[in-house]
Amino acid sequence: MELWRLCASGATLSDICTRLRRSAADVASELADGARQGKTVDVTRLLGPDRVEAIRAAARGSNGDMVAVRRRLPFPAALAEIRLALTVA
């Protein structure tokens, strides 16, 4: 599948979205599903280390409430992107 080939090639989430003409939410959701199935995903490279850390910091103390995480972020993020950052350790 082209998504996983692009992911393995070092492309960022933005690059993948542009190449596949899909939304960040769609791509992030598919990547999170694949990660749960055991596929390798470098979420730090895909989203950027600052963005991943901000998402994980916002998640602390939110008791798993994804909407609360989203509200605590200093930038807009799709729920699928948040899920991806939290799914991949």
C-alpha cells in the first residue's frame, strides 16, 4: 500500500496527505489502526517531536477524554492525529 511505503520512506504526515490527496485525519486514523495491528510507525518523524510532546502533555490528566486533550492543545489537531500520537509509544 502506498501509505505505508511513504511512511517508511521518511515522509511527514503533511507530505503523505499531499501525495495521497487525503486529509490528515484520514491518514492519521489509518496509521493509528495499523500501529495497533503491529505495523511500525515513527510518529515523532511524522508529526514532529514538539507536536507529539504537546499532545502527550495535554493527555496527562485528561482521563482518556480526547476532546479534552484537543482543547488543551495550543494548535488545532484532528482527533485522529491525537489518537495516533497517543497510540504509538
